[in-house]
Amino acid sequence: MKIGTVTGSVWSSRKAPCLMGQTFLVVSTTEGDMVAADQVGAGTGDRVLLVTGTVASRFCMEAPVDAAVVAILDPEKN
């Protein structure tokens, strides 16, 4: 798992059927920026918890994603 900050979003007018209804966010981590499938309704400026690789794909119902946002971190506790 990784911690990052949402810096924006990615929009597309066409997607593979398995990605329909999925929102994608740009997340900045210590390793650089990445695009992640949003599973929790995060927004710009939120600190988030990411899962990557096979875990992300399984969390997104086997959709072909490399990263998924699975939690919004509470600012007062982190």
C-alpha cells in the first residue's frame, strides 16, 4: 500500500466496457504521479491510501487497473 495526494482527475469519452462508470484520479506519491481508479469518492487535495498491482485489479472486480484508491485518510489523525 502507498499514501498519496490527489492532484487531479483523468477524463475519457470512450472506455473499455469493464471500465464504464469508473472514475480515475491523478495521485502524487513519493515515487511520482500515477493514475488510480477511485473506489471511495476522493477529491483533489485528499490524502489517500492506494493499492497497486494485482490487488488493485481484484479490488476493481478484475478490471485492468494498476492502482486503486481504497481509503481517504483523516487529516487530523495522520
